[in-house]
Amino acid sequence: MTLLKWFGRKSFSHGVHPQEHKDGTAHRAIRRLPFAPRMIVPLAQHIGKPSRPLVKVGEEVLRGQLIAEADGFMSVPQHAPATGVVEAIELMPSAQGPRVRSIVIKVYEASSQEVLCDQSQDVDNLDPDAIVQAVQASGLVGLGGAAFPSHVKLKVPAEHAIHTLVVNGCECEPFLTTDHRVMLEQTDDLIRGTRYAMRVVGAKRAVIGVEDNKMDAVETIRARLPADGNISVEAVETKYPQGSEKMLITSLLGLEVPSGGHTFHIGVVVNNVGTLAAMGQLLPRGRGLIERVVTVAGPGVSKPGNYRVPIGTPLRYLLGYAGFSGSAAEVILGGPMMGNAIASLDVPVTKGVSGVLVLSSNAIGQPRTVHPCIKCGQCVSACPIHLNPSQLGLLAAKREYDLMAEDFHLKDCIECGCCSFVCPSSIPLVQYFRIAKSVLRERAA
């Protein structure tokens, strides 16, 4: 895979161009959501081991207070999103399907909801290991949607030298504008967090990649960049999945992550702009992650926008505030390409929820009938990893999962959905691949 330029913009080969649908929220400033009467804080809302509760039923908690500790290195703590009383610690509905153990907080309506648990620290005088510990203590995870613990991603194996920090500001999913608004409204936090991450991983430079449909963000960041030139911002072609870390590395640096490898194998670490802006905001205050920006969009809401939402807010409450009429045909957490439809509005907003998409029946249209593969090759031309989705789909239908992994590089699939998007036979290829990966993980376990 080589470095390409399309119309003067850096890019990668293949990919697709879905309709953006960002005009409804891109120019709407971030607004704070009022506190719901009850908050549901799952102990497992990140990749890794669930947190361990530190509070008991009936105990009063303050906004920002530590209420669950990390259970090992591959775990993060949880903090109270609002002042109130612990009403229950029990299994509650989750977006993933199974119920998960959660701390339910009844919010004090008369409280000012001021954060009183800050422990200010001079991050500039902390060594890299201390910064990693501070990141873990904040409960920060990847806010782009993966919810991977941020401190783990920053702890690069000692044998790998990092030369570049890539900051992902592409936000290539249709409808979502969370990162766009954060880049415009929290520019100083973003640059500060970028500095922290550079120090931890030892990178000499950082490159912020932003799709060229957000040139206002490019210019805003460029005007605030430090004079030493160690941090730069680059506009890249607007194309899906430009926001995938492998694709963005290729677009910005002309490098390719090896099959089965990690970005640190080529000297690069990638972080989302929202994650680094939160890092720049939380670490100096010694504050935990208790809220995040969420885009609420789609034809099913009358007040779309970008909302600063307390972690644990029930989805029903958020949608009610955004003008949800209750007539939606589908509600998706995330974007339409990689997001997941949910079966219940009683699930809470977690750290990994970047957007809530509410689709009407007209927007979804009639269910498409799946037809046999016609060997047209459109999926092959669209796949940004240069796999053969058609062949993988045929093998998946025969449950030849081991062959898919060994000979056709299934594990390299990033599940972007480009193949399903272009398939004229309406074959849900990416769903087949997710099932295959799940079966292989179960076999390995």
C-alpha cells in the first residue's frame, strides 16, 4: 500500500464515499445535558476487566468521587457522574445485550452538582510512568468508540521506539460530529493532551489528521499550534474509513502496519482527538472521566445536536431531551457504518458512546433481500485492507473459519463495513466476519 494523493489531499487506496449527513449538527455548539433523575454506571464499559465497586447501597456520593477501582492494569476506575445516593448495585441492561453489574445512583435534584473531588497536579513535572498512572486513575478510555483503556495504549513495549504520534480527527462515520466540535471548542485541551501523550510514548513529533470536510477545524488548530513545530495538522481526503488508524497512518505517513501487527511495530501510536482533549482537561485537575460529548442525530429527533452527557445517563432520558417522538424504527449507538443497533432505550450512555443515531422507517427503507454472490468484485475494490471479502463470505457460509483466518487473513479485517455497503446482493458480509471471529476466539479460549 503506497501513499496516495487525491485532488491534492493525502489518502489511501480503496474505501467508499457514503453520504455524510453532518450538516444537521456540525455547526451546533456543544450543549450540556441536564442531569437525569437516575444514573446507571456499568462496571464493564471498557475493554478489559470490569471495575470493582468501592461504595455500598445507601451510601452518599459526590460528583467526581471514585466509586469503583481498577481491577488490574487492563482495567479503569469509575467515578460518580452526579451527586446523589447509591440506590443499587445490580445487573442492569447494556447495549451489548447481556446485563452487566452496575452502580445505580439516585441523583439529588437540589444539588449544585459541583465537582468537589479535584486533586490538582503539575503534569509537566511528572515522569512518563507517573502520567500513565494518572491517565489510568482518571478512568480515561478511547472516546472514539473502541473504549480501549488509554493508559494501556500509551504504555508501549520498551523494545519499540516511537517516532510519531498520530492524532485522529477524521470522524469519517456519517452523522457524527462529536470530534469536529471538540476540535473547535477544546483546541487548547487537545494540544495539551497531545503534549502529554508525546512525552509518554517518546514521540518527537505529532501529526493531527483531519478530513477536508472540516477545514474550519484544521484552521482553528493550526492557529493555536505551538511555535516549536513538533505538532502539525494535515487535511486528508474525506473518505470512509479514513478514521481507521491503519488507513490514517498510510494517508499521513505512507507507512503500512504489518499483517497481524500493531502500530507500534512501525514506530507510531494513534489516539483520537476526543481522547487527547479529555486527557488535556482531566489530568491537570486530577479529575475522573464523568461526562463526554455525544452527537444525537437522525430524522427521528427534532433537536439534533452535540451534547455533553454525564456517563450513565439513560438513553431514554437523552433522547427525550433531544426531541425523540418514540416512533423510530431503529436506534444505533455510534455511526451507521460500524455502530450497533440496540433493543432497549433503558441502556445507559457509556464512555465509548460517541453518537446516538435515531432512524425512521423512511430512512431505513424496506429490508433488503439477500441474493447469491454474483462475483462482481465490488467488495474487493472497496476493501481498504485489500482482502477478498467475496471469498471470505463464501467460506463463512460453509463455516470454514480456520481457513478464513489462516489463508485469507480474516484477522486483518477491521470490520469497517465497506464490503457490505457496496454489495449489490445485499450480503451482510461484515456480520459474517464478526461471527467468524467470535467463533475463533471461543475456540482459542
